[in-house]
Amino acid sequence: MAPITIATFCEPLEAQMFAGLLSSAGIKAWIADQHMIGMQWTLSTALGGVKVQVVPNDADTALRIRRDYDHHAFTSPSDETSPSATAAPRNRSLPWLALLLGCWLVANIVFPLPPRHSAGTKTESE
């Protein structure tokens, strides 16, 4: 039996994620054209994108999973009971900013500016 294309994606990574989702549901999935588009991304439109394919027997289940995937209907049972689900959101960029500032201070990184010439001085090329 020839595989049936269930979904197409622009990026190989998106296709890998969806194929992994199908695999976690017990459906064997193949990804077509991922290497070609990975090497020549400009051919994505010409090839029809990266295709996720399944056998015809699993097509109905895979289409239901795709519909849920398209509507972001996936939740983990542990998401509702985890303490992070009820905690207030925190600013995650602050530690990175502190790290960058610390590296700048410790390494003494200086970004040189181009030399400024005043109107009365001559340059070497003159």
C-alpha cells in the first residue's frame, strides 16, 4: 500500500514534531522531502513542502490527530496539577540579561568606534 500524505509543512522540524506526535499515538509515519528541503529550502514551494505520510489503515486516526494539532488541543494531564501552572509568570529574560552584563564586566569587552576626523586635520590619504 502506498503511503497517504496527512500533512505538509514548510520546515522539516515541524514535520518531525508532528511525526513524533503520530508515533506517540502508535502510528508509523514517514517524512518525505525533508532532506531535499533541508538542503535547498527554496525548493519547498516547488516540492509541495515537507510531507508527513502514513499507511491508509491509520489515515483516519492520523487526520483526527492532525485536526487536534492544528487547533492546539493537546494538553498534558500533569500540566493542570503542576505548581508552575498556577504560579505567576516570571520574566525569563532577566537572568540572561544579568549573565550578559556580567560577562561584559568581567571580560571588559570594548567595542571600538571609528576614528573621528576634525575639519582641520589631514588624514594619511591626503
